[in-house]
Amino acid sequence: MSNKPSLHTSLSPALLHLYDLSNSVVVIIDVFRATSTIASALFNGAKSVIPVDSVPKAIEISKQIDGIAAGERDGKLAEGLSYGNSPLEYDRGFIENKILVLTTTNGTRLLHMALDKNADTVVTGSFPNLSAVCNFLVAEKKNVILGCSGWKDRFNLEDTLFAGAVIHQVKKHFEIHCDSSLMAEAMYAKHKNNLLGFASKMTHYHRLVERFGLIDDIAFCLTPDVANVLPYYKDGKLIIGGQNL
């Protein structure tokens, strides 16, 4: 009998209720682009990122704390907000020592779902902070749920691809009896040497690149370890893991 912790992959927010989050580390994955943006902002010195599930709430909270209200709906800047969901917007000169209040179509919603289902520990992951996520999961020695944000409850490739990248690195430390995890890793193993080429087939790629020309965003979101910090949820906000925990 193995005493390794288990690892499962939830391919969509609509499937999250099938998993026991209560004694697990839940990794919120929204590669294009919420969790890439969160990593970028914290890496570049943001004090914290407050994830909220609505635009009015983002505006209200940011006014109260003199923060930066930001986010998107359906891939474009949300009405009423000045800043969007691009990881490239949040360079050090702009975001250092500020608080980002972020709302997005899929990622921030999934994070709140995980909290509502009594997730024990919540972190966010994307390729820019791949190693930080993997190192944390191995060190914690707890069950893991890789939660893919998908697109409006539908499956998407990029979040599953990142789940596969995590599994590829950490699998020897976990018991994995989960077909979605096996599929995710097989997909990553096949495409790991040309992530951008594979991404060019994805529906979300076309949504972001053909409509909005965001090829630089996509490239950043698929580059491992360019913002290698661990966004860790504590007391209503995401901070860098290892700080003030």
C-alpha cells in the first residue's frame, strides 16, 4: 500500500465538485491569462493580488484600499476598469508595492469555487511559475487537485497542458490513478518542445491573437519560470508563498 499522496486533475470547473478538496492543495490554473498575470504581478513586486468574482466588487475594493482594479470579461478589458488581464501590463515600475484587485472570466471564479468547497490550501499556477508550483507540491506531501479553469465550464487545452507539465515533474512523488491526469501528461510530453506551435491550434489562442493581437501575451504565458514565485491564498489575498505565512 502506497503512502504517497494522491494527485487528480479536474478538467473543468463543472467537474470540481467530484473531488475532495478538504485535505488537498488545490492549484488554480488559468494559463491564458489570469494565473500568468497573478504570477507576473507578484514577481514584479505587487504587495498582493486580491481575486474577486465581479467587476463592481473589484472597483469597490480597489477604491477602499487604493488598489488597482483590473480584469477582463470574454478576453477583453472589462467595462469600468482601466487595466486588463495581460501579464505584460504589470511590470515592476507600475505594480511594485501596489495591490492588484483582479477579476477574470474563468480563473478568479474557479478560485472562489475552491474556497467554497473547503479547499485546504489554494495556490495558483501557470507556465511562468511552473517550478515554484512543483517544488511546493512535492514539499507539502498532501493530496493535490490540479484545477483547470477551462472556458465557461468547457474543457480547454492550455490549462490541461499546464497540468500535464506539473505531473511530468512531480509524478514520482504521488499516487496517480486518474485518467485526466494521465491524458494531460501524455499531451504535455508530446508537445513540450513546441508549446507555442501547439498553442496556435487552440481556440483560446485564436480568441486572443486573432481578435486582439496578443501574441506576446501568449508567448509569455507559455514560457516556464519567467515569473517563478508561488501565489499563495491567505486571508482573502494572494501573496508570495514563504512570506508572512
